[in-house]
Amino acid sequence: MSDNHLLSPASDEAAVGTSAAVVGNLAGLPLGGMLLARVDGRRLCVVRTSSGVHALDNACPHEGYGLTTGQLDGEVLTCAWHNWKFRVSDGRCLHGEEDVSVHDVAIADDGTLSVTVREPDPAELRPQLIASLQRGIEHDYIGQVSRDVVRLLRADANPGELIWEAVAHGAPRGEFGWGHSIASLTDCLAMTDHYTGDDRALPIVQAIAGVAESDRNRPVQPLPDPLDVLPIDARSAFRAAVEAEQLERAQAVVRGALAAGAGPDDVRPWFTDVVSDHLLSYGHGAIYAQKAFQLLDRLGWARADTVLPHLVPTIVYATREDSLPYMRPFLRGVAELDLDALIEAARIPDPAWVDDGRLLAALLGPDRTGAALAAGRAILDGAGVEGVLAAVSLAVSERMLRYDTDGERDFHDDFGWLDITHGLTYANAARWHAAHSPVTPEIVRLVMWTVFLANWTGRHEWHTTVGVRAEVEPRSADLVEYGRSLQHEALLDGTAAFIVHAHAVKTSVAATEEAVRLGRPEPLDAAARFLSAPKLERFVAATVTRSIDFLSGRAPRD
């Protein structure tokens, strides 16, 4: 049941009335009767009950069906299409999500009925609209969310203000910190720059819908108080707390730093440190840190105390992939490298360096140790951070272009499209971290993790035949325009499961940035294929198959 009263009769100051229009005569409207009227081109449902004559918008706020086709029972009007119920005296929704607009009715001495349409001033209603949007997010009422977003945009609300409502609701409710729904808010907010007017609602509502679906009925996760006195080396204290999985300690240090006035340039390196210490959850740690700071760049640093402390659990509890057996061959290669020499070489890259094909071949090959050694050799030869990340992006793009989509139906293999896309989005995140930092051991280590992931995206190929490279018709020769077309496509409900939608959004954004950076279309071609290719949308059948494998003693395939 809704408690949304936005469109009920308001004070004269909050509404602007048109001139009155005659809609009929009381003699022609019996008790319990309804009639359809038009006032200034607007369809109204005029009803007569024991409490008087009332005029409501004829369009049900759910999907726009006519209320005059519904059932009037006393003071309650029920829409025939989906059973939403409204109190006719004030438009209050008694069953459904949203009230219906009501308008002023005047009855002359001769029984003439006149209606004055009430048009609420959007600026006056903004606080109430925000409250309605909050309720829509809380209850996962996407219709209500969508209508409120459009109304607020028409009331000159900034898209960031609307995205913030989803952040404020979703970030504190993540049981283990940030998830895909919060990360998607960042990309979708950036996408609003590609739209104008009401069309801006598309990326905004898509972003909010992910939060409303993912975080519905979840409790708020409490935060520890900020430290009153920070450690002398707060950055190292934060890093040590994360490494020791001391969640509350790490959150308290971050909150204490923010309370003491730390800015983004102060705190950003803390997160680069901890997401470089390990390959975290298939790259999510670095990706979510990137999205968090990009979000704050747009929403304002004053909101950091909501965003960053709730990011910390994602990093603290992330899988440390480099501690698992499947990374040992790669780590053996890393152990053979002189990391100090790599750092020095990466600080002075050779602008003339071009991959002679060996690095790309190593990234695409099955030798994990060889991939590490090839990346190290490239850095020593002058590739620098940028050269290695460029090769990583191109290698993952190649992998996506030749991925055999029949692998999506190999339920015994826990590997598919979404896993491969991480190679691209992780490289893009590493590029972001590197752009905000000098070349440090942390940056070089982070780049090496992207090398591993680029190589590891070939795991499916190592057990099957390499697919035929797909030819993709470019959307545009202009890489920015090409990217925008893919980002738009990612918002058009071509995916059924939210997790797939989230990957479509972040992959299209990362592919655009990588393609523009490289001056080459391959990342966009790869993203275009991912968007259009068959892919798993639900994971029930695959999970059942893998559960049977697990309980039968069959280990996951390396």
C-alpha cells in the first residue's frame, strides 16, 4: 500500500490552476456515476459519490489505462487493468504505488459542473518527489521511480542528485560492501551526459533499478565511529588493517581521516595500495575503488563518508586470488623478475616502444609463467605501464572476439563471457589508478595482476579449440560515437539478469575509454560482440550442474 500523497490537493501556493472548463451537469451524473471529460486537452475521470463530485486524471499512474473503465465502489475507484485502487476525494493510492492527480470541481447553482486542472509547481514539490523516489527505491517500485525521476528532471533536478538517492540507500546495505549495483551507478551517471531532457531518465532509472532490486529488504550495515586520533602513518595503518582483515579498524581509520579533512588526493593512494596488494576477487577490488572515486568526483567529496567506508568491506573480504593454486605458475614467473629494475624502467618508458608481437602472443598463449616473463621483458624494453596495459586490452579484446559462445552451455566449466570481460574492465581500472599515481611498486604490481587476468581469460580456449575471430561491423569510425552507441545499447534491456546488465554497462564504458586511449576499435568491437552474442542470463542450471560435480568429488577445471 502506498503512502505517497504527492498529487493530493495542495495549498494554492503549490499549484497553478488553468481556467475553469465546463464538463457537464449534475443532473446528468447520478450518484455512483462516472464520466470522461477533457479540460485543456487533458483527460479526466469525473465521479459522483456521497461525499460530492470529484475529478481525477483519467490515466492510471501505473501504466496509463483509463480509470473510467474501472469500478467505483463508494469512495474507492479501482483500475480495471491491474487492480490499483484510489480514494476519489484526494487521489490517495490505497493499493499500488502512486497517487493519482485530483483537480478542483465547482458546481453552479444550476448544476453546471466545472473543473480547474491543478498543475503543481515542480520546484515546490521537489522535496516530496525526492521522498517518493526514496520510497520507490526502498520497495523496488520501478514504475514509481521512473515517473519520479522524470518529474524531478523536469523540475531541474541534477542527475547526480537522483543517483545519490540510490547511493545513499544501497551503499550502507551491502552485506559485504559494494556490489555491481553501486558500481553501475557511476557509469550510468556518466552516461547521462549523452542524453538531454527527459531521455536522461534512461541511464538514471537503469542505475537505480539495480540498487532497488539488489538491496531490497537488506538492513543497514553499521559503521564504527571515526578515530578521534589518527595513527602517525594513517595510510600504513589502513593498509595493515585491510591486510589483517580488521574491517572495523580499517573503516574507523578512513572515517577518522575524512573527519580530519583529508581530501581525495590524500585518500586515493590508500585504496590503490590495498587493491594492488592482491588480485582481489577477479579484479573487483580495483574496479570498485575506481568507480567510488569517479562517483565522488561527480557527486562531491562531502559524500565520501558514505561512499568509502562501505567500499572497505568489499576489499577486506575479497578473494585474494594470488593465494590460490591456479596463480602459482604466474607467480613463479614474477619471482624471476627484478621488481626494482621493472619499477625504474617503467618510470622512464620508451615512447618509440611497440610490441613486436611477443607480448601479445604470450598474453594469448597458455603459458602462465611465460606471460609474466613477457610482461617483465616488455617493461624493461621500454613499454612502461601504458604499453603493457595497451597489450592487455588488445589481448582481452581478441579473446572476446574469438570466444566460442558454445562455452556458455558447458555447465561443468565455471567460465564464460562475464569472466572474460573482467580482463578489459580490470585493465581500465588499473589505467585509472596509474593515472592518479607516480610509478610505484604498487602500480607495477597492479599492472602485473592485469597481465595475469588477461592471460587467464584464455582458460576456456586451453580446453577447447580456439574460436573463429568474429567480424564486427563498426557502428562508427569515430571511436567516441561508436562507444556511445554501445553504451546506449547496454541500457536497452537486452539482458534479463541484473548481473549481466551490470557487466554490459561497465564493459561498454571501459571499452570506450580503452579504444579512445589506444586509438583502435578492437575493444569496442569486442564489447559489441559481447552485447549481441548469446550468453547465460540465469545461472540456475549451471549452478545445479556444478553442485553435482562438487558433491561427486569433481574439482573445478583449471
